Amino acid sequence: MLAEISDKMLGVPGFLAIGVAVGLLSAFLGWLRWWLVLTPMPVLGYLSYGFLSQLSEPDFGRMILSELGWGYVTASTSALNAPYLLVLAYFCIRAARRRGVNST
């Protein structure tokens, strides 16, 4: 295969944009009801699985790793999931404080 893989892959800023959008959505849902912050979790799980499953394809996964490296895989997965995990952590801490549990 002579085509470059990086032209066909979503960049780290694209993954970060998706992560921020899902994080903002979950923050809004968590503002309505604290437990609604969990609703975007299947979407991010599906997106993460879809991205990481590309690595298991024999030719395509090898080309991704040889051209873009593990740094790309780590950065993209982190950029996709980090905003949501920060929002989830915030609402968990807030819920614990409301119940009187010391979170420190």
C-alpha cells in the first residue's frame, strides 16, 4: 500500500474536539441531574473501541503504528476521553460533598 495513513486518520485535535463536545454535553446533563452525566459513557466507549480496534487489523494497524507511532494512539485516546473523565470526576466529587462524605 503506497497511500499515507496519516491522511486518512483523524488528528489529535479532532479527537480533542469530539472529547470536549461530549464533555460539555455531559456537563449540561449533569447540571440537570447528577446521574445523567453517565449517559455519554457508551458513546465514548464505542468511539474508543472503534479507534483502538483499527490497530488489530493486520495491515492497517501495522501501518498506523509504523507511520504515526504509539504516541499518536495514546494522545488520541487521551484527547477523546480526558474531558469526559474530568467532568465525571467533578460531578462525583460534588455528589460526595453533598452527601457529607469527606473527599480529601
